Amino acid sequence: MRERVREAIARQRRRYRHFPWRRNALVPASTLTRAVPLNRDAEETLRQAAYRRELSGRGLACTHRVARTLADLAGTETISPEHVLLAASLREDVL
């Protein structure tokens, strides 16, 4: 697990090397869709999760960032609908 976290951190640093932030958690909400793009399926899943869970804009952005982090931990460049669903469920568990 420790190695996966190290790899995820390195992946984030490479991704954001031209930005003033270095981690997914620090990406401003206004820049999320450009800096952390979603494919069509993941975007639709995020939209449905936001509707079902009545997420605010802040909650939507947080779920998007966590989904990106989950994809980084999985070693993938693409955020899948499964990453979005897991991110949304983690948020629900915390509330």
C-alpha cells in the first residue's frame, strides 16, 4: 500500500508540474474540469451521484477530486465511473 501511495503522489506531481498546485486536493473547483477531465461515462455518473445525494457545488468538486485520487491509487490515468461511485460512497459514509 505504501508503494501505491508513493506512486500516486508522483503521478499527481507530474500531472500538475505546470500548475501552482501539486495534489488533487488542491485543484481549485473553477479549474477542475480542465485540469482533471472526466470521460463521458464518469461525468454522467458524477452528475447522477450529485443529483441522488443532493451534493452542493463544493460536495461535487470534492467527489471529483477524490475520484481522481482513487484512479491515481489504482494506477490509471482515466477516472472510471467506478472511481466516481466509490468517491461518492466514501463521502456518504463520512456524513
